[in-house]
Amino acid sequence: MMNHFMILAVLLPLRTCYTKYSQQEPDVFPVMYLNVSKDLDLQQLLVEWDVAKSAHDAELAISFEIQVRRINTTVRTGFQNVTLDKLGKPLHWAWDSDIPLECMSHDVRIRSKAETSKIWSQWSLWETLPGLDTSNRIGPQIFPKEKILAEGSNITLCCIGGKGQTIKEFTVYPTVYVNNTVNHTNSQVRFLPVNNLSHEKGSNIHVYCYDEDNRSHEAAFFVGKPPDAPKDFSCQTQDMKRVTCSWREEETYLYGINSPLYTLSKTSSQKTALCEASCSKRCSCTWDIGQQWIWNVTVTVENPLGKKTATDVFDVKHRMYPTAPFQVWEDCTDTEMTLHWNYENNGIELFCQTEVVQPDGKVELHNGSVADSRRVTVRGLQPYTEYTARVHCGAAKHFWRWSEWSQPLTTRTKEGTPSGKLDIWREITPVLRGRNVTLFWKETPNFQANGRILSYEVTWEKIEDGSQPERISISSVYNSTRIFIDNHSYRISIMANNSVNFSLPSVLIISRATDNSTEELKEGQVNGTGDGIFISWEPRSIYDSYIIDWCNFPRLQPCDLQWKRFGPNTSSAVISSAAFVPGVRYKFHIYGSVANRASLLEKKIGYLRELPPCLDPIVRKVDLTYDSVTLSWDSYLTNESEPGFVRGYHVYVSPIQGNCNLKGSKKHILSDESELCKYTIENPEEKRYTVKHLMPNTKYKIVVKAFTGGGETPIVNFRYIDTPYNSNMLYFVFLLVIVPTLVAAICHWKMKWVKEWCCPVIPSPNKSKVLSFKEFKIDSEKVLKINDCLPDMLAMDSNAEAHKLHPVTWSPLSSTPTEDKIDGHNSSWIYPSDNVAGDFLPTPAPQTHTCFENFAYSSPLGAEPDPYQIPETLEAGKTNQAVVLYQPQCYIDIFHEDAASTTRETGERKNSLKYISQTDACWLGGGFDVLSSSESIQCLATHYK
């Protein structure tokens, strides 16, 4: 039972599917007919097919899917939806191939699906359109064949070799952009894609193909543009009998048989041409209108790349384009001109317009006041002025456009009275019994000659006495004259004269000669600018104008005097002239004018641009020391011929060898990279300069250059100097070397004498027989006790000094002198108050002696103990012997008022006590003896007997 149900479950769905399929199968209509062809001119693949007649009868809506294959690769899939009709016509589909159809075989197949069905029919069989790659050609061939190509388009070229042949080279000239992304199909067929074709490199391109046997094929392709619709297309008539249509020709870059073809026809019947067009810059076509006034015409332009049209609908009466007026002539006065002309009468009223060109190029248009008038009057013209006039006309009603201009007519108005005044000026030169006045004049912007100037009338008269004026007439070829006047004031006037009348007089008043006796004005300097020379002055409120005059050529005679006037509120100006050149000094005089009377206010001199001086200063004197040089030069001539104002001087110095680094200078590098020291003197009046810090015995090159606002001339010539030796240095060397050498030589020659003089032999007390005792010793030095050696004689240079000494009382029983204490003073040495100059006689009683310290025997022990102290005292003071340095002392103790003296007296006394050394003579009893060292001590200190 279970198996039975399972079989039913399987069979039931199968029966359902079969029933459904059986119901839908009648809606599937496979392709019954398929044909594939090609249009080589358009390079289109054409497909034609059909389905069963029942589909047509049912008028079904069907969709078709079309596939195109190339070498087993689908290159295009297209869809087409159609509704069939009962006529049973085949269906068509076209495809633009991206490569020439001759190059490769193409396969096509189709399937269909009715709109009421969801199932596609089966694909039809592939229908093949064979290419020439399967042919049995012998040589190579290029496809597509020669044709016209549109600018900016892309094309793929191919070359097919002969059967069994390989393409070796496939190129295009001139070189264009080639897309190399396309693969070659095989060695027999090669492709050459060319993108964005342009006519810039030529209106055609050439393609070359070579096979392995050097057999070739060449093809040419023309590149152009499809035509545009004709521009500026319009139609008009000049005589109401013939109509001419015209338009602008556009460039297509195709010529000969490929150039554009224009056809003009009625819009209603374009197959019949009205006329044949002729083209130059514009194309035109003319035909007779007959009795037809309303026209609808079309112009067609076509070339191999396309076709365009333009249409115009018009009423001939509204398209009147008159012919140009002719026979133009004029009638003139000094300020008016009447023009006359003729034109063809076509039965239509015309309105005319006149163009008048002024001398300055300005154009004025004057319209006729009356329709169909053949003249016009132009007013407000300038006398004796040349004008150019021409006329054109248009329809007064239904104006379409102006006719062409008539031939231009050039005419001149008649002369009139001169207007305005001349600008006059003067130059005054004092002479004997008067002045020469040179008068100048020129036309101002406001002056109008209004004719040809024949002469100038110059009149002058005295102002004071009202005498008869004098006058002369000057030819028009001159603009200056010279007259003589005395020292009185004069009124001068100048007028211009033409064939009609005189101009208004220009007046100038020359003041009395004494009126101009002012002190000499100082010339101020002015500077040039980029376009002239800038001048400023101090304004004065009393003047109504200012005048500046100058000479264009100051170094010539005549100098071409020029002048310029300025208003009362002007205080500066830039004077410019085409005659100004750099390096030339120009003089300017500034005048103030009131009531035609001018007064000189200021003088200025300046340059358009200063140039370096022509000459260098002449150095007349050079003063040298071992470390400086003083240069003196002549005053620099600052005359008018100088090309600039001398601002100062530069002094350049450099040693012949090495670079310069003098203190206070600046470095200056020449064109040859050599280095100089530069000193600047900013006072042009300076004529002397000293260069310091030079090296002795050194050669220098030096030059002095003047400089202006334009700089200085290049350095060419130097002056060479040699600094002398330093004499002070020689003296120093002499003192430092020669003198010590001499002294050393002399000392060496007198060595013994010098030694005795400078370093005498001093005997040592330790070697004296007097000190042969052994009682007292300090360290290794023997000490002489005073009581063992008492002097019995003292040699004095001055008795007065001896009287000042105080007595010392010696006690024979004691080893120390008796100390007298006076006024609290305790002295170790007591000198006697009464000195005896003679011998000290020995007495048994205590005697008084005069003693002094022998400074020559000062011990190096600074604090030698008192030799007169007892041994115990010596022992107590022994510890201080090594630490206290010896200081010389004067052992004269002053404690009596009568014996007191100043420190200065003490010093004098000390110096007056003459010590007699062991090597000196000892005066004994009126005689001199030379004693030995031991005897000299005995002479000074004798024991008591």
C-alpha cells in the first residue's frame, strides 16, 4: 500500500508539468528564416529574418535577441521588440561594425519570445557572412576602401595579406594617434585603430601595408567636416526686378569634387533650383522675381559627410537695398559745408545719411531732414580745415538696410579770422645805450590760425612819453626777431595775419633797465627724473602766472630758447623735451608775471641724468711719512661743460702686494677682482687728504677720483709711492741693541775695576782676630761684647753733629750702659750732650763715649738680640730671631727739647755721620792711615786700659 502511494506522488507532479508545457508550447515561435548581408559603404551588417505565418496572423508582440559573433567571440548582443502584422513582411536589423566587414567573417543567430510567453525559443543556426580573410588573394589589401572621414571621428583600418602571407608593416602618415589596445587576430590580418581624426596635419591621411614579400598596398582617406547650416542667409533687391540671396560660406576642409554644393530653390519645390550659387568670401545667388512679391526660398548645402538647409521668407518691397549714391560734390564757407549727390530712381523714397570725418579722426553723422532729398548741410565746422564726407541711403518706408557708402569726398573750408592769441616771450641782452630784445612766439593750443598765416606784425612803443609806435612785418617762416630799445619801458605786441584779418595782439611789457638792477641770484641745483627735470620754486601771491625758460641746446648758438607758462597756483613742474640728453647741463630761469610784466625770481641748473666726470683731479703734491701720505690736488673745474655736479672725491689706496685693510676705509672691488681701500670726501671744495695707517717701507698704488651724481669713471691709471723707513724704530733699535752692546764691551774691558766699584770686598767679622774669643755665639756667629771693645776715638765730619749727641755713661762694673730715663723715654743708646772732638783720655772713673751703629754690618738676622743684655736675656729672646726681619733704624733717641729735631733733621744727621769702613782711611791724630780689617775695628773700639 505504501509503494502505491509513493508512485502516485511522483506521477502526479510529472503529469502537471506535462500538461503545463503542452499548454504553453503553441506560444513559442522559433526563427524560420535568417539572412545576413552587408553594406560596405556604410559598413553596416544587415540582418533579415522571419517567423511562422501563424505568429503574423495572431499579430503577436514578440521580442527578438540577436547575437553577432566574430572568431567564436560574441561582439554584439541586440534586442528588438516588434508587433507582427498579417502582411507577413520579414523583419530587419542593422548593426554598425567597429571594424571593416571585409576584414573578418561574422556569424549571426536569433531567438524569439512572445510577450505572452516566458520561454525563449531555441537559437537559430549561426548564419555566416564571410570576410575576405578567407579569400585566395595574392597581395595585401587595406579596408575600408578610400572614403571621406569626419573630423573628430574614430576608425579602425585593417590590412589583409594574401593567402598564407604575413603582414610585416602597417603604418599611417602623417602620424596620428593610434590605439594599440586592439589585438591582432592572426599574422594574416592586422588592425590599425586611429582615434580623433583631425585636419590640422593635413586634409588627408595615407596608409601603407607591406607583407613579408614586400608587396604593398596604399590607401588615402580625406578628413573634413560636415557642412553647417548657411550663416547670415538673407535675400534683398536693389531695383525691384531681381532678388539676390547671400550667405556666409563655412570651411569644411574638403575640396574639388568633395567641396560643399549649394542649391537655392523654392521651399515648396526643392528639386528645381532658382539659380546657381557662386562663392568667394560670401555666396550669392540672383534670379528674376517677375510679378511675384512674396517668396519662400531654401538654400541647401551638402558634401559627402552630410547636408544642411536654411530658409528665408520675405516680401520684396520690404527688402530694398539701394545702390550707393554717386556724383557727390560740395559748397563751402568758412564754417559750413553743403553736400549734393545723385542716386538711381527706383520709385521708392530714400532717406540718406552723411558721414563727416574731423581732422582728429572723430566721426559725425548727419541725417537728411526730408525724405528723397539729395543734399545735406553740415554746420559748425572750423575755418580752413580739411574734412572727409560720404553718403549712403536706405528706404524711407520699410527700412531694410543702408546702401553702400558713396566714394569719399575730401574738401577744405574757407579761411577765417585767426582766433586766440600767440604765446610770446623775450630774451634781453644789455648793449651800449640800450638793450637788444629777441622776441619769440608760438601758437598756443587755444590759437587757431583759421587759414594760412602770411606774416607776423611786431609793434613796440615807449610807455612813458607816448611816442609813435614802431612796427615791422615778419614772414611766416620765422618765429623770432630781434629789435633794439633804449633803457625806457616798452610795450611790445605781436599779431598773426592771414588773408582775412589779424589775430588779437599778444602783449609783453619790458621794464626800465634800472628796474632789473637786482643782485645776482644764486643758481640752485635741480634733479632729473625719468621723464624730465623737476623744478620747484617759491610761489608769490602777487603774480598771476609763472614762466620758465631754458635752452634746448645750451652749447650751441642760437640755443633754441623754449619757455612754458604756469598758473598762479603752481609751484613745481617737470620740464621735459625730446632734445634733453644725459650729461648736458641745462639752465632754467623762473619768472613771475603780473600785467604782462615779468620779473626774474630764481635760477636753476640741472641735468636730465648726471654722468661721471670727464677728468680726474690733478695731484700736484704728495707728502710721505713712514705711515701716511698726504695728497694735494688742484681745484676741480666745475664749468658748464661738466657732465654732472661734482659731489666729492674718492681716494683709492692699495699695496702692490696683498689686499688692503687700512683702518677707516671701505673695500672696493675692481672688475679684475683686485681689492682697494676707498676713502670718501664729500666736500667738493676739499683739495687735500691724508691717508693714515700705512706700513713703512711699502710700495702703494694710489689714485684720486672725482664723482658726480652719475658716479665716477673707471680706474685706469694709478700713482705709485714708497713709504720710507721708520726713523723712530731705528733709534729704538740703536738704544736697545747698540748701547747695551757698547756698555757690555766696556764692562768686559774694565771687568776688575767695575767689580771693585760695584761690588767691593766686605771682610767678615768672624775672620777678625778681634773676634777670636769664644765667650758668646748666636748660632754660628760670634758676638762682640761692648765692654770688651770700647772705642777711644770717634771720627766726625761735623762738630755740630757731635754736640747734638747725648752721652752714654759706661760703667766698668756693668756690661750694660747706664739708662737715663727722661720724660718716660727709654733708650738703649744714650748719646752725650757734650761731645769731645779730640782723643778720649782713659780714666779710672766711668767715662762718657760717643757711639753709633755700623750699618754696613747689619746682620741678616732681623731681630738680633741686644749684645749688651746678659746671657739670660739672650736666651729668653732667642726664639724670635728667625721670624723678625731686620729693618734699619736710627738709634738716635731725642728726648731733650733742646736736642729735639724734626724727622728731616734726623735724616740729615744720619746722613752727615760718616762711617769709616775697614777699607777706608782712619784719621788718627791728624793723620790718615789705611788699616786692616782688625785694625779698623780697634781703631773704632778700644778696651779700657
